Amino acid sequence: MRHRTQAELRNSDEDLQKCIETSHTTCRSYPGGVLAAAHIKAQYAVAYADAFSVSLAQELGATVVTADPEFKRVASLVDILWL
């Protein structure tokens, strides 16, 4: 395992905070995501949070980054970067 420097950790924390802020803003302005996520959950038998991630990624044209094997079920719907 590679140890990170304080500067790298600080940058990672800042990047994570930006992601959280962006996600929060996007979720509030994405009310249709609830219904889209419900459809994905029903069709692919994934967790609701995972379904919401997929529907939001579809809307934004984004790639889902995950190590969760449950996303194999929805790999045909979005690009996935496997960790």
C-alpha cells in the first residue's frame, strides 16, 4: 500500500468535498431522478442508491466509479470505471 503525503491527502479531501457539493446541488435540481431510479431499481434489482447513481450518470453522461459488483447488472446502461 502506498502512503500518501499530507499535500496529497489534503488535495484528495478538497476533491471529495467538491464532489459532495456538486452531488448535493445536482440531486436537489434533479427531481426526475427519483422516478428514473425507481425504474432502474425495478428492472435490474439493484439498491435504490445504486439505481439513483446510474440514473444521474445517464442524465449527466458521466461514468460511474465503483468496486461494487452489483453494478455489473447495470453495466449496459452506463460506463463504469471499476476499482
